[in-house]
Amino acid sequence: MGLGSPFLESRHNPKFKQWLEYAKSPEDPDCPWVPVEGWKQLADLAELPIELLLFSEPEDPRLRPLAKRARESVRVSSRLMQIISQVDSPQSVLAFIRKPHWEWSAMTPWVIHVDRLQDPGNLGTLFRTARATGLFSLTVSAGAVSCFSAKVVRASAASLFSVPFLESVSLDDLLHREYQVWATTPEEGERLFDARFEPPCAFAIGNEGAGLAPEIEQSASRRLTIPMAERSESLNAAVAGALVMYEVYRKVAP
């Protein structure tokens, strides 16, 4: 396996320089691909074509099925793999997959609206939970971490490629499309476990430190509160989103 593939060992190769930029900054609008590292993540994306497959251990038997999916395969030296890897413990394989693109028509009746969330782990976890419920899609406001951040891709455990999402979405966009928008707030909202939901619904989850933008709290259709013990101030954004998604799942899933 891999003997017929080109072999690169110079970091000054023009193609490698371009690939390195793609790996470092997949959120760049000019970058057409998303880097996916590791055997487990690539196994989870078995149905998707690979635009470019980079590998450093040509005798690994796991390469063969990946190479069949790849439009191009290139063997690189272990040193180059360490340079292009974006994880602390690089594996011997990295694939570039075309960025998913979604339209409003793909959005589900149940939406998590992410307001200026900054932590890529939180956003990736929301993608992963949305996929687990099978009900939700995501909208992301301006000013939030990019859905194409390499850390978001890793935290999403490949869910980024199956959960519909749109970026730079405003409250007005949701209201214009007749979503009932629920603002999640620490208090003074309807109790999550008592509330009744009629789709289409969007549940707004706020920034880790600042919470929801004031205009969302003021203009949302309804307010929703997750019950907490006294003297508890707030929940992690990903945890709050997960609780909302699974409460909806509990109430509406067949």
C-alpha cells in the first residue's frame, strides 16, 4: 500500500505549504477543506470522499480503505506529519474533506441557536449532541467561534458533516423564518421540564461569560430556565444545550 503514491519530505514544497495553511486555518473562507486527523474520526466518516490523504506509515493495513476513498494520496515523512498535525499526539494519517455546505431548506424544525460562543469544545459538543438526538440543527451567530475550526471538528467527533448548520445567523433571521425563539436564561423563564414546545423552535444558548445578547433576551418569543439548586449561577453552555435537546427528545421522539 502506498508504494505508488508520491513521497514528500521537504517542508518547502509549495503543495505542502498550501496544505499546511489549510490545516492551520480551516476557518479561512478561502480554505475549501476541513482537516480530519486520526483513524477513529476517519472511520466515522466512511461515507464521505477524501480530497487529499496524507500518511506517513505506508504499511499500515488501515490505509487501504482510506486510499480507495481519496482523490489524491501522498506519503509524507514523519517529520512533515508532525509539522502539519494540529493535535498534541500526531497520528500517522490526516485527511482533507470538502467543507459541508447547508442551505436554510436543510434546517430542521428544532434548532439550537449559538450566540457568540467562543469555546470550540462547547460548540463541538453541541454538534455531537445534536447528532445523537437526531432532531436538531445548529445556527451560529456572528462573533462566535467558526464551525470549521479544527478544534470544533475534533470535538464534534465528525458530527459537523451530518448535522445541518448555518453561520452568521441573527435573531431576525430565525424570526423571519417563523421559528419560535426561546431564550435560555438562569431565571424568570418557563421551567424546562414543564414547558410545551411546538415546532419550529430555536433555543438560544449564550456566550460562556456574558450570556445571551440583550436583544435576544428582549426580543425572543419565550424565555426558558433550566432548574438549578439554590446559589447555582449557571451551567456550561454545552451542558445547557444538551439538557434542552434531550428534554425536547424526551417529549417528541417516537
